[in-house]
Amino acid sequence: MAIKTYREALNEALREEMRRDDRVLLLGEDIGVFEGAYKVTAGLLAEFGDRRVKDMPIAEAVIAGTAIGAAMLGLRPVAEMMTVNFLLLAMDMVVNHAAKLHYMFGGQTTVPLVIRTPGGGGHQLAAQHSQTLDVYFAHVPGLKVVAPATPADAKGLLKASIRDENPVIFLENLALYNTRGEVPDGEYLVPIGKAAISRPGNDLTIVGWSRTAPMALEAANRLAAAGIDAEVIDLRSLRPADWETVAASVRKTTRAIVVEEGWLSFGPGAEVVARIQDLAFDYLDAPVQRIAGAEVPAPYAKSLERVSLPSADDIVRAAQRMLPRRRAA
Amino acid sequence: MGSMTEPAAVKTRRTPRPLDVDLGGAELRAICETMVLSRALDERMWLLNRQGRAHFTISCQGHEAAQVGTAAALRRGEDITLPYYRDLGVVLWMGMTPREVMLSFFARADDPNSGGRQMPNHWGHAGLRIISGSSPVGTQIPHAAGVALAAKIRHEPTVTAVYFGEGTTSEGDFHEGLNFAAIHRLPVIFVCENNGYAISVPRHKQMATATVAERAAAYGMPGIAVDGTDVLAVYRVMRRAVDRARSGQGPTLIDTRVHRFTPHSSDDDDRVYRPPEEVESARQQDPVEKFRRTLVQHDLLTTAQDHELRERVAAIVEDAVVFAEQSPLPAAADLTRHVFAESGRR
Ligand SMILES: Cc1ncc(C[n+]2csc(CCOP(=O)(O)OP(=O)(O)O)c2C)c(N)n1
Ligand SMILES: [Mg+2]
């Protein structure tokens, strides 16, 4: 066990899986000598050579399509999209093909590929570089959608994704790459579809994933100082999602806040609320609160960007509204 | 303007070859001034970024001749440009002011490009017929085909020029856009600023062909490769392409060979993928310096004019920086402005 960054944990997972399985192949823009726009593929060209680490032309549809073809022929491609925003150029490959080929082929072939890509805002990269598009993928049957929040999960879930027989959209987050945490050495897998209880508590459930999971934890720690004992659930994956863990928590706490980085309308947060009311309606003491990004294309100017993103402050304020008798700091 | 030195050829001159362009001395000096200004503004942007006064920049340095040489063959206020993020020289020539450039760079409320919403260098100015650029590369190419189609349908004499790098020609949008434009003989010119790199990826990993120009044959349009460090060579090629487009003969692909003097952007360190000597030797072909030398050799730029030009440019840059940096940021209350059209219809 050692302290590592989220970025290093991803790198370790790729390296270990490439050593373990010769079929694992990396495809992406600037992933070779440049080691990826966010340096996740550091050292991999040097270790595995350009037979297995391919710098691709700027053609996202070709990256995804090539990964699909290679996966059908028995390789296990891991494609890097420079950001989720550019994955939009490959949506036909992802939605019409990766997600459906196994079904349309009557189960005769699997499509075991991973598309890794960072999303999220807050870095002054504006409208076409800062989006959180989780729902676009989570909506589609046939895709697994994984969104780790911690370095340990980044490693364990990426290894599990590479070994999965299904296409996996692996959502990283720009704001998490430099975050640090304990990462188990060697063979460490986190099963896809099992949420984590990041902090146990009794008064309130806060649900997040990816960047909003640590945000929820920060809010929970501040609320604790003010006498509110929040439980934090990190979903870890959106499809499959662990609704039972969420429902069990809400049955205990009777209150919930759902926090997401993307836009509010029709986002995964709405799905979480619907599942809570399906599975725990009788236990609720208050309407479930939702916190999300402002419904605008991400602006460049810092003065605008700052007010467009959800924050721990928003969570603390929502908790105070739900539990007015116990005032938080 | 640290890279500018006195032209070495002033003293030992021979009779120079005639320039062979339909431009007078004043126009040639204006082209030179726009190139010098592009370079000076760009150098200042890097400085401001490194001083922590601005978040991001991406550079035109090394591309100035390709940019100003092509733009100079267009009609201001009538022709339409779809520049990409390096095209400071294009937008300055088409009429954007240095103050406007700096307002965008500092993301100020009065930035005419986007009111501080879009990234710097993603130019868009309706009054100047400059169409807003995008971050996903190459999307401007089909847009340009559509703009040219509209001009043709409306019987407007407008020519459209669209700009992009060679790495961008790997995207489907490039191939699909050129194909469509050629089928309908649209009045559009595709200008590739071919600097040999797409961030770190060298040209030979983007295409198996030696040039971008030769791809034009596959779509049925002329494809012309030109030395993009020679502004007049670029101008001549563009001039023919513009005449062709305006007279209804259809599109042209121009492949300008240029060098990128800087890292990809202020977020990049290019030392990991190219040796510094490569950039140093490219600087021997500095397009700005080369053109100043040409004008001096042809007695089109006297020492006094040259001096005056540099002083003017330095003052313009200083004024633009001071003006823009002092101007207000967009107000948080305006966050949702422009998500939808305010009037609902046009
Ligand atoms: C669709 C898309 N994929 C990837 C990127 C990331 N990216 C930004 S610039 C760039 C390189 C572009 O190279 P080129 O077209 O040669 O232009 P240059 O920057 O060299 O002028 C890349 C890959 C992007 N902006 N858009
Ligand atoms: Mg290039």
C-alpha cells in the first residue's frame, strides 16, 4: 500500500494489465512520447513499444471503431479520448456499435473494450472542453459506465474494466488527477456495480460519484462539525448502479441529497431520485434535494465559471435547509 | 519583438527579382505591419501568461505569412473567414483590432468574440464576417461548406476561407466537407497551415501521403502546396483560388508549409517530442523577418519607415494590453445570457 495520485493509480492499472495480458492494447491521441494529454500513459510506450501503444491520427471515430474491430478479433483495446468532449465525435461507434454488437450478433462475439476519458469543469477550458456527459453513456443498455472518485478505485475499477467482457466507458475527471490516496499494490480489483459508503452517518444521505463524491465528503465533514451526521455514498458506477446500497442508506437516514457535476435536467441525479422513491418512498421525511451544474455551456471567464459549478458550500446549504434545527458552520 | 534583428542584406544588395504581385507599396507595407503586429501581440500574450496574468494562450508564431498572405487576397467586409486558433494574422487583417484581441485574451465582458465565454483565440466577429471557431478540431470545415452553399444559393459574390492544421485533416469532417464542396463547386478555399505536428504527433503518423495538397485530387479540386513562410508566394496562390471561387469554378485546397515556433499551447512542453535545434533551424525561415527583408531590398520599406512601423506596433500592443486588462470581467449575473436567443426569432 502506498500513497499515490489518481493519475498514478490509473497508470499502474494500465501497466499491470499490459504486463498480465498481451492482448491489452492502447490507442489514443498523443499517448506515446507525449504520454497522454494528462500523462496517464507515462512510460508505457517505453515499456511496451509502439506495437501496443499506438499514437492515433486525430480521428475519434476511427479510434473507437478500431477498438471495436480489434476487440471483436480477440484483443482488449483500451482507447484514450483526450476529453469526453471529443468522444462526442465517436458517438455512433459507441452507441450504435460498441453497445449493441453483442446483441445484434446474437451473442456470437463480445466487444471487450474500454474507452477512458476525462470530463469535468473548473479549469477554464470553456464550453467544448469542460462538459460532464455521464448521462449520455449511462442511458445506453449494453455499455458499462464507471466513474471512480478515489485513487484506489481508479486502479481497482480500471483493472476490472479491462477484464470485463463488455464495452466500458471509464469516466475520469480533470479535477481528480492530482488527488492522492492509499492505493493497494498489485492485484487489486474493485467489482463494477458496487457503491462505496465513503462515510457512515445517520442524519442524511449524500449521493455523489466521480468528483462529487469527494465534494460530498468535504461537505459531510463540515456538517459533522455542526452536529449533522451525514452518510456519503459514492456510486462508483452508473451502469450498473448499486441502487440497493443507496436505498438502504436512505431507509436509515430518511433524507437525501444527490450531487452531480453535469446539468440538472434529465441528468443521472434525476435517476437516483427516482430509484430512491421506488425503493424507499415510505421512509422519506423530506423531498430529495438535487445539486448540479448551472444549465449553461461552460463559460471561459473565471467570474462566470466559478458560479456555474456545484460546490461543497451548496451541499452544506442544502443540508441546513433539510435539517434546520441543527445549524451547520 | 526580441526575435527581430536588423536585416543583414541591407548593405551588400544585388538587384532583386521583381515581386510579381498586383499589390502596391502601401499594401505591401500593410501586410508587413499586420505580420509584425501578429507576432508582437502573440509574444506579449505568452509573456502575460507566464506572468500569471492570463490563463491560456495558443500561438500564431511561424504561421504569419500563411495567415496574412491568404487573408490579403480576400475582400474585407464581404468575404467570410472561419479561422482556427492560430489565426491571429487572419483576424487582424480582416479588421479585428488589437484591443478586441486582448479583450478576448483576458476574457473581458466587452470581448466582441464572445463576451468572455469562449476560450481565447477562438475568434468570432459577426461584423467582420469571422465565424466563431470551435475547440473540437475541423468542425469549421463543414461549416465553411455550408456558408459557401448559402452564399451560392443567395447569389452573393462572397468567398469563404476556412483554416485548419494538417493533423486536423485526419478527421472525417475534413474529407466530408471537401467532398461536398467539390460536388457543388462551392466558393470556398480550404487553407491548411501544415506545421508538421499535431501537439506531439508528427505528420507521418497522421497521413501516408507526402502532402495534404495531393488529397485534393480525390475530391476533384485543385490542391496546391506552397512555401508558407513566403507571404507573397502564399498571396499569389490564394489570389488565383479566390478568383476561381468567385467566378464559379469551385473550391481549392491550399497546403501552406509552415513552422510552429512555440509549444502547442501555453499548457504544452514541446521539448519531450522535438529537439530544440529543429525549432532553431526553422527560425532561419522566420516569415516576418523574411518579408521585412524583401521589402527593404526592393526599397519598399525605408529604414525610417521600418523604425516607425516597429514603434507604432509596440505602442499599439501596449495600449491594447492596458485597455483590456483594465476592462471589467463578465458579471456573474450574466451567466445564462446567450444560452438561448433573446428575441426568440429573427
Ligand atoms: C476533435 C478533437 N480531437 C482532439 C483535440 C485535441 N487537439 C487540440 S489541437 C490538436 C492538434 C491539432 O493539430 P493540427 O491540426 O496539425 O493543428 P496545429 O495545432 O498544429 O496548428 C489536438 C489533437 C481537439 N481539439 N479536437
Ligand atoms: Mg499541425
